[in-house]
Amino acid sequence: MHFTLHRLNILLSGTETRSIYVNGMIRSLAFGIAGVFIPIFLLENGLPLPGIGLFYVTQYLFFAIFALQNTFFEELLGGIKKMIIAGTACSAIFLATLGRVPVWMSAMLAGAGLGLYWVSVNTDFSLHVRKGKAGSTFGKWTSLASVPALFAPLLGGWLLDVIGFRLVLFISSGILALSLIPFVLSEDIFVRPRRKIREVLGGELSAEFILQGVVFIAFILWPVYIFSTGKDLLVVGGLSVLSSLALILFKYSYGRLADRLSRLALMKAGALLNAVVWVLAMLSEDVVSLSVVSVLLGFTGSLVGTPLFVFFSEYSKKDPLAWMSLREVSLCLGRITAALLFFWFPSFDFAFALAALASVGLAMVKPVHSE
């Protein structure tokens, strides 16, 4: 028994990056089954499109608040891995109780979980990635994380038809709880920021991440748009699989390219292509065009996101907790802005046009934290 537990510990926490890989794989499986369907669940339970916009405003507001308070939570909990565990627990409770508690309470719980988790896990990644290998390591991380979730949306769509939303959300919550194992088995890390978070935010608020956050809301709404065209949940899941497949195929390659070529050039090319794809999204209604756009969104999304994260993760090594907080807060500002605009103008065409404009802006802006 001791030998088996020892081998399990080596498998799940042999290195820091391995812990991150395993956690990401299990987490993406959990959210792959149910996550893509959450806005559809809200819509089916009587929350109108403006209300869905307000739900995401609330979620990302609390995401930003918890990201800003990460030094407090690190001291309170005793390390960044305990923050990862606390954030994952909040997300698991969110999934298990969605539809059973007031919707705004769910949004706050989801935001708290994301704020605690993403700042901490990205800090852990930045601390342990080898210099000059951030691109290939990030590509490996995100590609491996996507593999278990490749057919998860299709499985989720089928399960939703068979057993319904509530049981699927509960199953996803249980799988997400299992993603804690690698960090429970590994030694914790305490990271003390060299600069206060408010000093970092006041000096270099990140325009590139704000614009990326604006685009992100359109990605969330894309499955809802597919569902609104009259397609069933199985079709929504199947098209999400196509997008995930494109992400897997390209993220690892882009990660390796980001270590060799100009990351800024890759990001700008991806942003311009992404703008074109969002224009195509406004014109898509039949299964063929929806499928093409889903694949292209995976292609251009990874072309933008991979180099942007890679050069920032290397830039942030000098003060990872502070700079990763800056990244997440900047992303949240963009997401909140886009969600508020969607609340006032609840139209899919408006959301996709806004994403196209933000992508053009991302192609034009010169990132502060670049080469």
C-alpha cells in the first residue's frame, strides 16, 4: 500500500510542471463536460440575455477583487498551492450548487474561485518554467490539458439529454475536486511580492490583456449563439469539440514558434485573423458555416493567446505574484466592459462585432510586456 501511494505521489507531483499538467488535464475535463453549457443553462432557467451579461459582470468583478487580494489570501492560507486548492473548491461548489442558490450568489462564488486559482497557478508556472522555454512549456501544458477535454463537450451534450443539467453539473463538480490531488501531494510555496499590487496596477495597466478580455466574452457566447440557431445540445457539444481539436493541434506548435519567432508578430497576425473570423461568425447559421467558424476560432484564439501569455510569463519572473495579478485584473476589466455592453445591447451580432473591433485593437497596440 505504501509503495502504491509513493508511486502515485511521483506520478502526480514529481515536478512542479507535472503537477500543473495533471491538474490542468483533470480541470479541463470537468469544465469541458459542463462549462460550455453554463450560459445555456442560465438561459433555459429563465435568465434573459441581458441577465447573462450581468451574471458575467458579477463573476469577473469578483474575479478581479479576489485577484487583487491575493497577498492577503496567501498569508491567510499559507502558500499559493493552498490558494489553488481554495479556488478549486469554490469552483466545485459553484458547479454543484448552480440553479440551487440565487444566480448572483453563483456568479460571486465562480468569480472568487477563478480569482484564487488563476493568479496562483500562473504564478507557479512562471516560477518554474525554464528561461527560453516558456513557449514550448506553455504549449505542452495547454495541449495536454485539452486532450482529456477533447470529447468532453460532446459527452456533456449527450449526458444533458440523458440525465439533465443538474446531475451533469454535479458530476463535473466531483471531477473538478479530483484535480486538487497533485497540489495536495506536493510541497507548498510562499511567494512574497516585491511590489504592492496597487503600485503595479497604477504603473502599467495592461491594454493588451484588457482587449483580450473583451474578445473572451464573445467566446463564451458562441455556444449560446449556436444553441439559439435551433441546434440541440449535442450539436453545441460537437462544435465545441471541433474548436478544442483546433486548439490542441495549434497550441503546442505555436508555443514552440513563440520560442523562435517574434511573439509580437504572431500575436498581431492572430488578432487580425480573429477579427475576420468574428465577422464570419455574424454570418453563420447553418451547421457547415458554424463548424468552420468553430475550427477557425480555435486556430486564431490559440495564435493570439499563446504568444501573449508566453512573453508575459517570462516578463513576470521578476515578481510573478504581482504581475500575474496585473494580468488577471486587466483581463477582468476587459471582460466586465464587454459583459456590461452586452447587458445594454443584448445582441449576438453586437458582441461578435465588439470582439472583431477589440481584435483589431489588439493587432495595433504595442504590448508593454513584450520582447
